[in-house]
Amino acid sequence: MVTPDTEHAKIIGWVHEVRDLGGLAFFLIRDRTGIIQVTIPKKKASEEVLAAIKGVSRESVVQVTGQVKAMEKAPGGRELLPSSFDVLSRSDSPLPLDVVEKVPADLDTRLDVRFLDARRPRVAAVFEIRSAVLHAVQQFLHKREFTQITTPKIVAAATEGGTELFPIAYFEKEAFLNQSPQLYKQMMMAAGFEKVYEIGPIFRAEEHNTTKHLNEATSIDVEVSFADHYDMMTLLEEMIITTYEHISQTCQDQLANLEIEEFEVPKGPFTRLPYAEAIEIAAKKIDEPIKYGDDLGSAAERAVGEEMGAHYFITDWPSSIRPYYAMPYEDDPSICKAFDLMHPRMELSSGAQRVHQYDLLVSQIIAKGLSPESFEFYLRPFRYGMPPHAGFGVGAERLVMTMLGLQNIREAVLFPRDRHRLVP
Amino acid sequence: MVTPDTEHAKIIGWVHEVRDLGGLAFFLIRDRTGIIQVTIPKKKASEEVLAAIKGVSRESVVQVTGQVKAMEKAPGGRELLPSSFDVLSRSDSPLPLDVVEKVPADLDTRLDVRFLDARRPRVAAVFEIRSAVLHAVQQFLHKREFTQITTPKIVAAATEGGTELFPIAYFEKEAFLNQSPQLYKQMMMAAGFEKVYEIGPIFRAEEHNTTKHLNEATSIDVEVSFADHYDMMTLLEEMIITTYEHISQTCQDQLANLEIEEFEVPKGPFTRLPYAEAIEIAAKKIDEPIKYGDDLGSAAERAVGEEMGAHYFITDWPSSIRPYYAMPYEDDPSICKAFDLMHPRMELSSGAQRVHQYDLLVSQIIAKGLSPESFEFYLRPFRYGMPPHAGFGVGAERLVMTMLGLQNIREAVLFPRDRHRLVP
């Protein structure tokens, strides 16, 4: 690591650039903290150093010891004059991707060699911010006394019916990768945990390749007892704003690397737009036919988002297009206590007050054409004292993607999994 | 929620116990924060309250409003005299598990109805402590500037060869559930991240059912560049001690619920016992034949653990019984820079300095009878500048299990997955 403020320093890092001017050779050495220049006046350098620097390729890992001196023209205003120079790991040439970013690469090439791609400061910045986002969420929920839980990813039943599941051979049994911790976090409400969260992988065997879907994603799941959908919208809004504030305060260097000059923290309260009004806005603005009772497709989402111009909630959804576990309004069961949190570009989160009454839940499962028998393990807790509860799930990648203005959701995950990509 | 310090209070919780003495009825109402007594003098109570309390079964969820009064004999020294009493969710009788713990239940019954089991304070305590353990680890690594990463759980290749993997049908391709983030966290070292961690699920299709193995577990994975196995043992030791300290400071109530009167924080430095000496100890103490070059089985682990009496490391393992990615000692390649962190009862963590040299890594993969072609995606980064690095993985369940003296690892996970258990 670069420790430049001592007179005699040892640095280990990647050879970012090499310049050989005959009598003088320059190496820019890069690590996580920045770049330092190693200057080698060939007449003064030792035999060993001169032998070592011969043919050192870019992106090799080297260890250099020597004296640090002020040098105005060098990056960071300092340079290192080496007394030793060792190549720890030599890089092949040519590189499959240019780390210095002179040559723009397409996303597929970048993902094939993510280990090189992520050496670029603007890519590293995305993943440092992603880490800070997860940290901010964990802190936010910890302060509010949430219990961090872990639910199984190998399950016997689908959350919302049998589609879009990856099957697993689990010894003699058929099993699936869980598409959401929904049923498990609700069971924890029955267990009396009152406030739980989980950050973990979810899996969807969605066949369509889009710029905003992944087959393996990270979900931030929250569930709270004795709460309704209004409480959840308030909590979620606070969580989003707090997370943006944390990034704004702690990730200035990373935002600069991403050339985000004005990082805007969303302002609360977020507008709560009833679904019926969202449909009206969409119907006016898009060419496709859309009517009450339809889901909002990408075009409709964009149209409404453009109109709203900031984060907002869509509330009061038709019960017909929400899952069986969403609570219908008592005075009008055709709509339910569900909401989506929207970024102007796309949906970030879905949530709802949940049905906590066994009989109502069974009838809603049947109404969706599903079989209560498949949900026996989930339904059982509702027969032994289930508190009213509500919750939401946030897609971590979409949160990062919209926060940083990334074009493709694959830019927000280190090793994306999609219809065609399973490696690396 | 119980808000007992106001004169007029609203409480929501589970009916923990009911006693009807004719003229007086008592309900103990339980929530996450404790128990409060609701007292109903039948002559003074309203018609509505008297109607509502008729036949209320234990473990139903009720909402009660009324006046809080000091009452010496009641739990917490207070009681609530209700002006309203509503049953929000009625519980069936009999209960499949006694929450009041008068009847001991076997583990299988408990796991079948985890939602009831986890209402018991001693079970809830385990999962609150588990949450605090994960939080302590996250804080510890955050303070040391680690980047929190997410690596894929759906992968194309095994980490350590083809055994013990769950196969997945991933569209047209064959894929597997990842048994460890090992290869991915190493690739992040090639990407220049220097310090990374991940807390996430790992999957092993191990057929044997034991009290210390799970088929789906939670792994705390750490990897650091420019570090060796000694650095990692120091870091891991600090992490374990800090985590114990955090539990000792923040989980007194939970420890009391578990009847752990003296919670001992391990003292550093942990003894570093060379493997050769561990084998000698085991050979003296156990009946089974064991010799240099053998793995330590359960009996050997227990025998050495008994001798050591505290957390310790086993170091300097024969290269033949460690994975291909463990770095051999330069002066004696028959042993390697690998270590295990041991609790007297069992192994908690494995770690090592890793091989960072491409040629050595390829030859070690071949020496283990594996094919370098299967590891192309992993080997490639080693050709473009891989720093020296080291790391470890800790089993979160084993950490909780040994910390709390649990007998079966299934007690440390909400919804365990084993050879026979896939539900709930």
C-alpha cells in the first residue's frame, strides 16, 4: 500500500502506466487509495533496479521501496526514487481490456473480465458506493431495533405461484431457489419478532433479457408487525433519504470518479399518487392502450415518472393485479393497501400491509388460481395468532442504478447473472 | 406494543396465559419487550370487554386499551385495567407446541412450527444474538474500511472440484449453487479491492446428517490483499473477540433468557498450534488410529480442544489435505500457509494465504486431480497482475452455536436445511 508521507516508503500496487524517456523511466503505481509516480534516473539506479524494470508490463503487481520526495509535476505532488523494485505478479500483454480507459469497451467485454474492468476508478466507485448503500441501510434499520434475519434460499414452494423458478435437485426431492423472502419474513411476524430485515439474494427465472432485470439480484426485505402500509411508506421514504444522505456525505471521491457533480438527495415527503391517477397520466402520455386494471409497463412507468420528476409512491392498487398477500381495503376490497416506490426511471420497491386473517388469505390464494395445499407451511402460522403486519422489498441493484444514473442494471452488480451469462 | 409507563395505554400482543378466578380474570399479554398483566374485575368491566374475553385462546393476538396501575404482584409491577379488548387474530387450540415451555419438545417438532417455537424467550434470544453477531462483524469490518461485496450464488463451476454440489437447471445450461465465495473474493483481489467481505448463503450437498453441518449455511467471508496468513489470524482473532465483547455488552437480557450466567469473552492471543502437534495430541488421546497427513475428525477435534481449553489456531497444515489455493511454504512445500480457527468443540473457520502465482496455481490444481480448463474464469485474473493475498471464511451458525453452547447447529438457524428437511 502507498504510504507516501514517510520519507522512506514501501509501496505495492499495479503498474498503471510506464514511460521510458531514455535516461529517465517513470512508473505510475496504482492502488485503492490512488496513484504515485516512481521515478528512475537510470544513471543513478542500482543494477538490481535496472534489471527488475526491464520489460515490466502494465497492470503487473510490483513492490517498490525508496525515498519519497516532493515533485510538483507528479500526481499527488510527490515521487518515489526506488532503492528496490520487485515484480510480484507479471501481467500478460496485450490486456483484454484497457484499464486506463483510452479505449471504450462494450459491457459484455467488461463483464467477461470484470477483474480488470473493476480496476478502473469509475467502476470501482460504483461498487464502493454499493457497499456504502448496504451499510447505510443496515445502520438505519439497526438504529430502529430491527432484527437481522436469514431465511432459506432453497425452498419447496413458490412465493407467488409456480412461474419463474429455478428448479434444484435437492437429494430425492424437487426444490426451488427462492424468488423472495416474503413468506418467511411474514412467518417471523407470527414468531413475534415485530421488526425484521434481510439483505440477501433472490432468484427469478425470467426469460427476458432487459436492462433493468437480473436473474439473481439482491433484495432488501423489511417486515414490521402492528404496522400498516402508511407506516411502511414513511419508513421506506426515510430509509431512502438517509441512504442518499450517507452517500452524499461519505462518497465524495467516488461520486467525483463517476463525474456526478451534483448529487441530489431526494426530498420528502414523496408524493403518494393513487394508481387510478397514475393510469390517467400514462393514458394521456403514451401511445399504447392502457386502462384501469392494467399493470404499468416500462413506457407507462417512464411517462408517469417524467410527470412526477422525483421519487413518488403509487398507492391503492387494484387487488386483481397484486399478490394474494396484499390487504384489501375494508370499505372497497377491489383496491388494496399495496404501494410501489417509484424512481422517475423505474420501480424501486413493492410493499403492502399484508393479510393477517387466515380465512381471507385462503380465499385470496384460491382467487388467484393457486392451491392452499401448496402453502400449508405458510398458512399454518396464520391459525395460531398472526399480528397485523406490513413490509416492503427494495431491489438493491435498482437503488444503486437509479442513484448513480447507470444505464444497465448489470453495471450495479459485480458478476451479473442473466439469460445468457453464467460466467465468470 | 406495550407502552406501560403512560396512564392510559394501548397494548398489542400474544395471550401468554389466561387465568379465570370467577370474579377476576387475568390475561398475561406478551410482546417482544416483555409481559404485562391485564386484570378484569368482572363486576366493573363493560359488557363489550366481558363479551370479548369469552373463550380467548392462548397465543391469540389481542389489542387492549386501558389504565395502567402499579400492582406489586404482577409481572413488571404493573397491571392494565381494560376499557377495550379486541381479538385481532384468534389462535386454534390445542397448540402444536407449548410456548410456555411446560412441555419440552424435541427439535424436529420445534422446527416444524418454528413460528411458535421462536415465540419462546430462550429461542428468540438465540436469533436476537445471531443478529447482534452479524451486526458486530459488519461494524468491525466497516471500521477497517472493508468493502461489502455480493458474489453470485448461481455458478458454472465448483470451488473445490465436483463433489457436494446442488445442480440447478439454468435455462439451457447446467449450473450449481455455490459452495463458497472463495474464487469470487479472490477475483476481487485481482480487481484491486484490497479488503472485501461478504456475509451470505453457501450450499453443500453433503449427504450426512450431523449436529454440526447444514446443507445451507451462512458464511462470513473475508479476503485481503498484501496480507499473509499471520495477518489473517490476527484479524480473525480480533473479530471474534470484538464480537463476543459486543454480545456481552448489548445482549444481557438475551443471555439471561438462555440462562448463561457467566458469558466469557475469549482472551487473545489464541495459541497457534502446528498441525503436527495437534496430531500428536489427538493420537495420544483417542482410540481411533490417526497419523500425520490425516484430517482431524470429530473425535480428534474434541480431544485436541479438550487439551487446549480455549479458542486456538491449527497452523502449518500438510499441503496434501488443503485446497489447491493454499500457499505452500517456500522452504517446505509439503506444508502450507493454511490455518483453522478452532473452538474447543469444533472448527469455526478456515483460512490461508492464497497462491497468487499463475503457474503454481495451475500445477496445484492438476496435483489435486482437477482440470485447469474448468477453472478458466478463475485462473484468468492470475495472468494480469494478482497481488499476494490471504483470507478466511467463518461459519456464522457455528460461531453462534459455540458462543451459546447450543447442542445442535439447527438451533442457530431459523429454517434449517438438511438431508431431510426442506420445509418450512
